[in-house]
Amino acid sequence: MTEPNNPEHNGESSEDETPHLIVPVKTGVLHRLRNYFLTGIIITAPLGITIFIAWKFIGLIDSWVTPFIPATYNPETYLPFDLPGLGLLFSIVVLTLIGALTASFTGRILVRFGERLVARMPVIRAVYGALKQIFETVLAQSSKSFREVVLVEYPRRGIWAIAFVTGHTEGEVQNLTEDDLVNVFLPTTPNPTSGFLLFVPRRALVTLNMTVEEGIKLVISGGIVTPPDPRPQALQDVPQITSREGEADAERAQFDTPARAVGDT
């Protein structure tokens, strides 16, 4: 009996095997080209966007400040081309000189005189006072505001959110409560300039080892850019945040208890 022609016996390949030999090669090449393209975007996009923003910022400062530079002291008067960053450099020099002036006795007198004038303007004094306090808090070298990243349970138990400690709670808010409260700024994603001000008991916060810059990156990226855990591997495998279900049950029971009016027996 004549045996059927078997391609496995005579060394010939069947037509069904041909696509399996060609398609992976094409797919592999396209896949590598796609990876190269995405890698190029990852490398160049952050650098290009950073340069673009810096260039626009420098140009904006130059357009504001350069017209106030006297022509005698402006190098662009004697050069056939513009100098990018001249206005920014001039601003830095002027601000440094103002800071040095206010450190002297005469400068402090002038500052007090100017603040007295502003204090007599109803609306402007409120805006000036708030802005001054914010800048003093953020830029003061001894201040630890926005330098500590914490976890806070928000908006309910069991859900944790990234927040930044802005200082210790003082005044009426602290005096009317029994706990040691901390001012916490809870930013929104992806715009961390907006958010919520929370007064949280210090014992309810979990302090993180990440820097403020790493915390802001985590918020802006929506969790895509996550900083590495600096702790040893042995500690990373052990949960550091214990369950607070007992505390939650106690709080719910406290709120479920009907409140008695003042004077009830």
C-alpha cells in the first residue's frame, strides 16, 4: 500500500507552518521599533518640556523687568542682540539688595513705616497680611512647613491619602480640642496647588520617609511615579500600619449614642 505523502518524512514544510515562521519576525521588528519610539519620547519629552517652560519663564521675567533697566546699565544697548535672562538676573540682584537693606536699622524703619501705611487700607491690609504670613512660613529657613509627608485616613477609615504637614495647630482650634492637632494640607490630583486643610490628631498620622519633592511627584502623577522604599527589605515585608477597626467601632458607638441636652440628669 502506498503511504500518503507526509511532509515530516520528506523534510518539506507544510503551508500552515509558513505563517508561524514569518509573522513573529515582522512582529518582533515592529515591537522593537515601537519600544525605541516610546523610549525616545520618554527621554526627550521631559527634557524638552522643561526647557520650554524655563525659556518661557525667563522670557516672561525679561519682558517685565528689562524695560525698567536704565539704558546706560543695559548691556543690550551696546550689543546687536538680546541677552536672555538679563531681566531675571537683574531681579535676583535687586531682591538681594532689598534683603540686605531690610537687615539694617534704617531698612527696618522703612519697612515698619510702609506696613503702617498698608494697615490703614481696609482691603489691602487683609491681602497683604495673609500673603506676608504665607511667604514667611514657606520661605523661612527654620520652618518645617511642607517638609514632612504623611499618610492620613481620608475620606474614611481604611482609605489612606498623601498629605503634607504645614505646622502645629494653634489658637482657638487647638484650645477647643483635647488632642494634639497638626495642620495638614491634603492636595488634589493632578493639581497639588488646590486641596483641603485638615486638623488631624498627631497620633492619627503616619510619617513617611519620602521627601516633599517625591510626595509631590506621587500626587501629580496620580501614583504612576512612586518613590522606592528606603527601608531594609526585612522591614518592607512587615506591615507598619496596624488595623484600627476597634477604634472605628468605638467611634461609631459614640456617635450612635443619643446626645443628652445640657442639664439633663
